[in-house]
Amino acid sequence: MPVLGTHRTLLRRAAGGCAAILTLALACACGSSQSTTSAEQAHPSPSMTLSAGPSASAGASAGASTGASASASASASTSASTSATGAGAGASAGASASPSRPISSNSSSSSGSPSSPGFSLSPSAPASSAPVAPATTAAAPVPAKDAPGSSIAYSTASGGHTVALTFDDGPGPATSQVLALLAQYHVKATFCEIGTQAHDNPALVKQILADGHRLCDHTVHHPQPMHTLPHDKQAYEIDAAKDMITTAGGPGAQVSWFRAPGGDFSADNRQIAVQAGLRPLGWTVDTRDWSKPGVPAIIANVKKELRPGGIILMHDGGGDRSQTVAALKQLLPWLVQQGYTFDFPAS
């Protein structure tokens, strides 16, 4: 049986050679997969993701499983080329993963932190976002182009060595006497009138205008404190007073300023005044004649507080103004002696 023995020997050798080839193919496949993965980890492409830990590991496991399955299939069919192909497919499957938050191309590592240069938590989010403006209430009406400024006037129109005389709360019983004194010294003044007083004394309003003086709105009822009133009531006090004063003055009568009772200005009533075409009007010298402190005290207050371009506050209405008239008889010549000229407030 020499021939049969020879055939068996050849078959054993052939089987041993096939096993050696299969072993070499598996080794090559595993080595190729590992080298590919190591290379990609060392030089990650921009398409790799920050979550490469979990997802890539799963992919690598899937690749290894696929490779092992393909190798087993190749072993069964004794085809080394099929085993190598399966291993290559496994490596490819392990390297591919769906992109999520891509690492910036400036990053030099596949792992990063928010403090790392080039780190991007969300490529779709802007680098910075503008602050959100807080909600606001409805804007106030825009003043007419020819409306005066809402700032309070505290000086004369021309400045310099001038002074503006203003009289509040009239017209009243003392108004005619005040007008006579002003005419004697050729002085022009501003009269801040109460709406109801103007309505009740239209002849005096007309005389004020005829003598070259000017008018100021001092509300309908002189409410104090004015700023505590609701908006609509403050608007009525200003708008209705202006209408009463201009009606009393007759055709062509103009009102140029608004003076809040007690100087109680607020952003609200100032804006209302501007909408009515009125400039808020303050003062720099309070004679305190309204408190009837005596003629010497009224004069002393003026001499103490007056500065060039100032506005003097006095009263021709609101009660007995005999002290005001007596003080004015002394103040007018003193002001002239001091070189003051008379002007209207800034408008």
C-alpha cells in the first residue's frame, strides 16, 4: 500500500499549509485593523466627534465582530482572500461614526475641554449673543418739531446782566398795581396765571398783553402736590388752563411757559407741557412774598439770591399782595441802579 500512504502524507501536508495560511491571514487582518485605528486616533480628521469614546468603541467592537465573522467564513471556505476582505470591512466599520459636535480643525487632540483652544460646544450656536432688551411700556408721544424742550428754564433768554420778573397766581386785585409799577420803569414781565382766575378776569389778561408782557400756564386749580395726580388729571390742569388763558386774552393770545404749582415738576407733567407747546419754567430767586414775611424780608431775599440771568418769583394773586406791591416799589429802582436790564425767561 505504498501509494495510499503517499496520498495521506500529501493530504496532511496540504491541510497543515492551509492552516498556516489561515493563521497568517487572521494575523494580517487584525494587525491592519489595529494600525488603522491607532493612526486615526493619533491624527483625527475634522469629521470625528467629541463623543468618540462611546460611539467609536462600539463601532470598533462591531468592526472586530464583523472581521471575526468574515474570518470564520473564510476559514470554512478555506479562502484567505475572503478573510482579508472581511477584516478590511470590519476596520472600515469601526472607523465610521455619525458626526455630532465636531472638533475644531484647530484642535490638536481628540479629547478636549471648554477651556481648550478651538473647542466648540455647539457649532450651530453663535459665538456670542446680544442681550435681550427688557420689556417696556408704551413710549410717550413724540413732541412736535416746533415744541420747546422739556428741560426747566432757569435763566433769562439773553443771559448776561439781565433779570426776569415773574408773577404767579393771578390775575387778581393786585395785578393792576403791579402793571402800573412795571410801566413806570418800562419793565416787561411774565405772568403765570391760574386758569379760573384768567377766566374770571379777562380784562386784566388783555391789559397784560397790551402792555407787552407775556403769559404762562399755572394750571386750572393750583393743585399741590401736582405729581401725585393721575396722568389724565395733570393733563387737564395744564391743557384746560392754557385754553382758559388764551380765551381770556382774545385773538392772538399766546401762552409760552408752564410753571408747576410749588415747582412740583415731574417727567409726566413736563412732557404734557411740551405736548401743549409750553416750556417748563422755574425760578432762581424765591422772594417768599407768598408767606407775607414783611417788605424788608422780601427785598433781602432778592438781594441775597439774585445772580445775572436770574428769574425772580413774586405773586400778584392768591390773597393779599400789598407787601409784594410795596416791595416792588423799592426793588425796581434798585435793580436799575445795579445795571440790570429786564428780559423774559428762556423759551
